[in-house]
Amino acid sequence: MKKRKNHLQWYILRCALLLPIYLVAQETRDPGNGFALFSITLESVWSQETHPHPTGSLPSTSHWSDLVGVTHTNQVTFLAMDSPASTGVQNVAELGNSTAFFQEVQQAISENTAYNQLDFGNLNTASGFIHGQFEASPEFPLLTILSMIAPSPDWMIAANSIELQDDYGSWKDEIIIDLFPYDAGTDSGIDYTSENQITTPTGVITSLQGISPFSTQKIGTLTITLDGVLGVEEEEEITNKISIFPIPSSGIISVVNRDTAIQQLSIYNTLGKLIYKTIMTGELKTVDLTQFGPGVYFLQNTSQEGKRFTQKIVIK
């Protein structure tokens, strides 16, 4: 009897030890780890009420530059607190210009540490909303975004390496982040319309929370919402039906459609600009991209059911 009791205790203990492993395995097999489509909203609450200015009002030209960003791996960092700003981040913070930042993103894409370049547009007023949508790959589960607080010497909002997936590799349903102003450390002006005063030596990115002309209140809220997931089986199904060759190419690519359904093909450059769009009704489509020059491009195909899949094109 005692031996049987010991066997029972051992069995219960074994089950207790294996249960967490089983649950983790179940989470890992969650179909929600394919390509994901997210909505993103920046709600700005920047106003005289939330961030009182001694003059009694914000500048009449108060606005936000384009909200730009990138999805990437943990092998690359585009900005970080207490670190110097890159040229790209500096130009966004000082000028609202994202050209250099996008060049940094393009370099990361070519090194396979970033997936796509994002531009959600600007906001012409201090308070209001910027809305957008983006696709995320499970191999590039981090999001970095930034926008200039304008006018200003070098002030911005930024969020570095937001984790879009949970610990089990499943996409998060919703992410809400309170945003506060940051100083890029490249201009020493102390007010919105201060003259250019280059910081020498260059400083680091620091928080401006509670530092004039800002209060301790947040300046905005970033909300990221999962709209849908393309499961692994669906990815494989679409990949098997749509293929492109050669990779890399000299600029002329062939798209093979093994599905009889109509496919919409869209090609974007690394700035997120649509450069080519067509409807594919046959099995083979030849696309000439030589006019756009060498670089990395993205072909996105959309099925009649609205399923989308993105493939990288490299032109040498």
C-alpha cells in the first residue's frame, strides 16, 4: 500500500511539473505568430492647459512633423535615452526632416535587421490625432517611432524598441504608451522659437518631463492595436502560390501566380512610397523596375479575401 501511495504522489508531482511546460507549448503553437497588421494612433494632448507657457499660449504654428518609424530586430537600435542622437534622429528632432533617418532605416533593411519603413503623416495642430496602419513580421517584432514637437530647438516624442510580441511570441492585442517630450541633445535652445544654438560637445537624448516649457503631464498617448494575423499555414499557402524571381535582380522581375484568383500587386520603396501597382489575372507577370535604380523594394500581394503578404525585392 505504501509503495502504491508513493507511485501516486510521484505521478501527481510529475503532472504538476509538466503542466507549465504543456501550457507554454500551447502558447508557442498559437497561430497568432504570423505576419500581423496593426493600427497605430498618436493622440496629442499638447496644449496651453496641459503644458502652460509663460506667454499664455503655445506658438501659433504649433504642430507635429511626420510620425515616422521602423520595425526591426534587437540587433539594431535607432535611438536610446542617455545616448547621442544619430544624424537621422537629429534631423527629425530639429527640422522635422526624415530623409537621413530613412537612410539609416534603409541601411538596416539591407543588413536584414529591419523589416519596413513607416511614415504615418503629420499633424498640423498641437492637439489632435495621427492615424496609421502597418504590417509587422515575426522576425522583426520591435517598433521604434518618433516625431518632432514643432516649432522647437530639438524636441521630440519617441518610443524605442516597443515589443509587439509577448513572451510566447504571440502578437499583443493592444499596447498603450504615455508619451513625454525628449531633448535630442543637439541644440541648446530653451524655448519653442529659440535661435539655433548648436550644443558643443553634442549631448545625449534626455527627458524634458517637468522642464520648462513642459509640465510633468504627458504630451500624448500612443495606442497600437492588433487588427489581424496571417497564420503560419496561411503564410506558407500564399508563399507557395506567389513567387518572384530572380532575387537579386537587375531590375526586371517575374511574378508567378499559382492561384487562379485575382491578385493585386503593389510595390513600395523603402520610404514606404507606392511605386507600382497592378492587377494580376494570369500566371506570369513581368515587372520592370529598372527606372527606380538599385535598392531594396517590397512587393505586397493582396488576395480577393483581403489577405496580404509582403516579399522583399533586391535590385543590384
